[in-house]
Amino acid sequence: MTRLFNDPATFTEDMLEGFLDANSRYVCGVPGGVVRASTTPTGKATVVVGGGSGHYPAFCGVVGKGFADGAVVGNIFTSPSAEDAASVARAVDNGGGVLLTTGNYAGDVMNFGLAVQKLRSEGIDARYLAVTDDIASAPADQIAKRRGIAGDFTVFRCASAAADAGSNIDDVERVGIAANDATRTLGVAFDGCTMPGAADPLFTVQTGTMDLGLGIHGEPGVSSHEMPSAADLAALLVDGVLAEKPIGSSDRIAVILNGLGRTKYEELFVVWQSVARLLRAAGHTIVDPEVGELVTSLDMAGCSLTVMWLDDELEKYWTAPADTPAYRKGIVASDTGERRAAGAAAAAGVETMPESDEQSRECARLATRSLEALAERMATAEGELGRIDAVAGDGDHGRGMVKGTAAATLAAADAAARGGGVGSVLVAAGSAWAARAGGTSGVLWGAALTAIGNVLGNNGTPDDTTVSEALRAGYDALTALGGASLGDKTMLDALDPFVGAVERSVRDGKDWRSAWVEAVPVAQSAAEGTASMRPKIGRARPLAERSVGTPDAGAISLAMCVATVSAVIIDQEVSL
């Protein structure tokens, strides 16, 4: 259990403040994460790693010489926002290009991909690489669908060492891709992890058994097995990983036996005794092995085995010196860079509010009241949404919805107070939701609200057809960004029937308020109907069978949201 916290809602912020203070020799904070405390040479290619919190030493613990230039820090098990990723990348960019790299998770891929687009539009040569080392999460012929787990470490390490050795951004990216192609991981869990403030773990493992194929975000394994001896576990892990040796690889290997947060080092060394013997018996030469906690999952009990098959170049970078808060190897050259100013960032001015008329500002007040109601509803539903999400995911959906709606409410109120029309209010709310919630749902809700606001505009009272078109625009923005389809078991499976019902009612002559209220049961029924579906994308995909019988958390929260807005609409009509 994660026992030590002040407020679960600010766990990541509190953790980061303490980390920065304790490691000020190495790192300083910038909006969105941490960067090296000293500047690096002009023209140097840089590497930014990142993801959600809960994995220390990954990701902020490996910022320093010989390793990452910066790390983007998200909420527990939640992707950082695109805004945060771009912010950290700007802070480390020296004109030589930036490689952003994360594990292969939908939220990270989406948010870091958007950050790369934003950076390129600003003239920064930004690249993105997703790590795909987890052999249990997809078959060998679908490697692009695999998750990134402890293999993150080997990929981040080699790409970063290449950058510090003076390689240009093309070669840094090439080295990262080569390391990813050469890396395989298999892990097991003996018990689940507990989110700060939660009474129960995200999943449990039956006594006397273990889960094979765990994730690092509190996801359970893909199958259950009888608890083995240390020697038998070593054989299972070694056989599984060596079965996927890349064709044409050498027999020299970098190896990590990684603890997930609650497995003692002494236990890991007992397992390593057998792992090392089996790898050598298979004809491999082990180069600078790592046994310990490198990529954790809060307080999860378990371990994973990572193997990276080496060529001369990868071996050079794997064994290069490094000096970071949590990882040190060899002797690094003295730091000649200047000390950065902590928290340095360009001052953000207040955007000029587009002109609006009184009718649009009245609509903006309705939108703001609706967002306030959403924030209240999500606060009460946080536990329920987290429980649903934890069945086959990481349990963070409730926390993300709370953060997103709270941020959207504040941004909407500010925009309305500055005379914004309904379009400006919703665009501001969408931007804040995406920035503060992070994850997949945060950026998708942000995109949908922004698209809706752009259609509604800031002049006049939108007519029924315009509202209907705005909802369809929100749906289209969500599908274009997320890449999901109907039947994939996502929020789309509730949103599409809802939008379709509103459109039909408006075409039949009903006003949009009546159409919205009448479409709510359609969304609720569709959301509950996702229980029979198998997820085809996202973190729940590797655990599709476990998900059957439980509705999608995103679809349920969507239905809650449209029902909450319906109640606001009804209250407004009664008051009139």
C-alpha cells in the first residue's frame, strides 16, 4: 500500500518538489517536468524521456550526464499532456534537435506526438520514438502494438548516451530505434499496487500464484500461474525472452533484472543467480548487468527480465559513463555548462479575448455552469471510475476526469469573466482539460471541447442545427485524434449514439435542449453495452478477456457527463 501522502490529489506535485530539492545538484524544475541543472553545448542533440509518475527511478531519476537531458512528469500512471512535453523539450533544445521517447501507450503516443507537431511548427527538429519491448502484450507479428516496460531503460540509455557522445539527431534517433529493435522483456507480478489514498490495490493475485505478463501501470498479467521457486521463475523468464532473439543478433547481451517496487533486492539476487547461469549456458556473454529497481510500478510486487542484444555501437553506449540522481556508472567528465535558473520558462501573456455579443456570453454562462456541474459529478464518481478502469487498465481514469473537469471549470470561469463568448469559453476549457488531465482521455476531451467551441463561435445564440453540428464536430475531432473506431470499446461507443440521437431529433424539428435531454438514455444504454465488448486499442487491449463483463470507463464517464449537462439544462428551463 502507498501509505505516505498529504493529499492524494497532489501526490505527484508533492513528490516532484521533494525530488527536486533532494537532487538540486543534478536537476531543476521547468513547467512540465525536470531538466539537467546545467546547460549543455550549443548544437547538441538532446533526449527527453517521460511518462506518468509511479515508476521511479524512471523517468525523472535518469536525467543527467550520460543519460536524459530532461524528463516530462505526468500524474500517477497518466501520460503527461502535449503542452508539458513540448515545454520540457523547449527547455533542453540547443538547436541540435530533440528526440522525445516514451513507452508505447496510447496516451503517451498521442500527447508526445502532438508535442512533436507543435515543436516542428516552431522550427525545432523534434522526433518521437515509442518503446515496444513487452513480449507478453502482443504476438511477434504485431510488435508495434507491444507496450514499453523495463526495456524503456535500455532504449533511453543508449539514445541518451549517443547524444552525449556528440551524435547528431539522425544518429541519436537511429540508435534509439536499434536499441528498441534489439530489446525484449517479460515480467511477472506477485501482488498489485495501490494508488495513493486508495484502500485496495488495482488488482490482486491469488495466494500461491503469480501473474505473467504484467504492465507497469497497475495492469494485471495476461495469465495466472502457480508460484514457482526462484530457479523455476528464472527459467520461465529466460526461456520466454530468448525465444524472441532477433534474427542475426550477436551473443553479447545487456541484461536487466528489474524489481517492480516491493520485491527485495536479496530476492532479485537469488533469481539472478539462476538467470545468469541459464543465459551463459545458452551461449550468451552478459555485459554490465543491472539487478535492482529501474522501472517500477509504485508498490507492486514482482520483477521482469530485459535482454538487449548488442552490437559494437549499442555496447559502447550501454557501458558509457553516466551520472544521474538514480543511476551512476563510471566516471563522467566535469560539467562545464552554466547553472540553469530553476523553473525558467518564457512568461505567458494573457491572450486577447475574441469579441463576443451578449447572446453568446449568456450561452457561455450556461457552458460554465455545466462544467462546474461536471467537476462536482466527477469528484463523486472518481472511485467508481477508477474501479472500472482497474479491471483491465491502470485505474487512473477517475483521477484524470477529476483533474480535467476541475481545470476546465477554472479556465471557463476565467474566460467568461473576461467577456468571452461560448466559443472562447469552451476552447479555453478544452485547452485546460488537455493540459491538466493528461492521458488519452484528457487530450481527447480537450480536442472535442475545442472543436465544439470553434463551431459555436462568439456571436449570437447558436441555433439548434449549429449545436447539432458542433457536437458532430467534437465527435469528428475525437476520432481523428484518437484513431479509435466504433466497437473498439472506448468512449466513442457512447458518444456516437448520443450525437446521432441529437441529430435525428433536431432534424425532426425539436430544439437542441429537448434533443439533448432525450438522448441521455441512449448514451447511458450504449455505455453499459460496452460491457460485452473486447477492447481493441489502449492499455486494456492485452487484457481483453478480463475486460468482458465490465463496461468501458471512458464510455461510462461520457454518459455521466451528458446526463449532468442534461440536469443543468432542465434546471435552467425550470428557473425560466
